[in-house]
Amino acid sequence: MPDRPGIGCGSVGIVAGENPGAGTETGSTGDGAVTPSTKQLLRWSETLAGIARTGLGFTESLYERERFEEVLHVAADIRAAIEGNEHDDMGGVVHEWLDSVGQGIPGYVTPKVAVGAVVGNDKGEILLVQRSDSGVWLYPTGWADVGYSAPEVVVKEVKEETGIEVEVVKLIAVLDGMRAGMGRIPFYSLVFLCQQTGGELQAHPLECADVGWFARDALPFPMAGVELWGDHVFGAIQGDDVGVFYHPRRSPVWRGDPESL
């Protein structure tokens, strides 16, 4: 299946051209009506597509299949509006969604899982990589590979992307990737605090344009979602007992506090 926008080769990518970590502001029509933001529309599109694909995976009714496929076309139209392709044929997106439908439990659509690694040094600096596809900076990240535990994937990704060898210390955050503005498909990112054990800085030749250690007051630009995770992550690097960060619950989920991190 081809990569969706915002997903890089093997690693979690950041959508180029957006303000990582922040959604487009919700607007007003002047008569009291509120126009939804790009982030809201994208979330609604992906959610409708997920509901329809899950329904297709469980139903044997031809009538229900037709209705679920119609929902997929509506979701594709929303996505086309987001990307400014209202007059383009979005049949490719619908076919991509249909090709991913499985039967029964395998067909239940859930968010993908990614991992992130927060690595600090003796100077209190953080290890960052610059994505070659978007130019955006973030701590090392990657999709959770089958056959690996989450900590094992973390160790592998940091070594592959930066040349640095680490051991996992603890889990410090569970992020909703779409809500944090880190991608255009639904995924959860498990972020682990790590300690360097060896290795030398060396950027992955395909995935990373650059790597380096950076102090809090000298972070590179553009950064992905630092206003969301910055204080928490640097507190963990300094040895503070920061606990595990997760997004606060919205109420109601679909209409409440739409731009909340």
C-alpha cells in the first residue's frame, strides 16, 4: 500500500508545509456559525473511513456494504476539500481504503502504533533528527515493527537514524499523532526516555537530512510539536519525576475544545 501524506520511509514523518503541533484555527462566518479547522476535517474524514472499513470487515449484507462504501466516498470528498482537490477524482483513495479491508477482527480499523525516543546527554541537550522528506526536526521516531516489543523498536530506530546506541529507561508520553499535528493518519506514539550507552552521530542516508544534540534555548527550526512536549521532555532529561503525559479528555469528544493539544 502506498504511503499516505506525512509518512516517511520506515519512520513516522511530519507533514511538510504545516505548523507541526498546531491545527489551523477554527474560523467564524460572522453570523455566529463556526467553521471547522483543517485538523477537525481530517480527523472526521479518517474516522468516517475507519468506521466504514470496520463495518465492511464484519458485515455480510450487500445493502450494508453499499452504504459503507458510500460513506468512504463521503470521507474521500472531505479529504479532497482539505487538500484543495475538490474537482479531482478521489477514487484512488477509496480503492486504497477498500484494499485495506480485512474480515472479522483483522478488519477492525485501529490507529497505527509508533514509538519515539527522548535521549539526553550530560549537558542536558536532546538528540534530534531532521526529516529528509519535510525538513522538520523531532526526536527519533518510527513505526512499531511486528516481532519487536516497543522498547526494542526504540533502540533499533535510534541506532538506525542517528548512530547512537541507547537503553530504554521508562515510558514518558502517549501521544495522539493526529491531535498533535504530527501526521495525516491516525496513530498513537509511545515516547520513551532513553540513556545513551555508545555509538557516534551519523544520520541515516535516506530518512534523515541531519542529526545533532540541542539545548532547550537553541532548538532548530522548524520543530514538530515542541510546544506540546517541550517542557515535559526536558524535565525528564533533567531527572524530574514527570510521569506519563497524555492528552486531556475532551467533552464532548467530537465538538469539545477542537484545537486542544
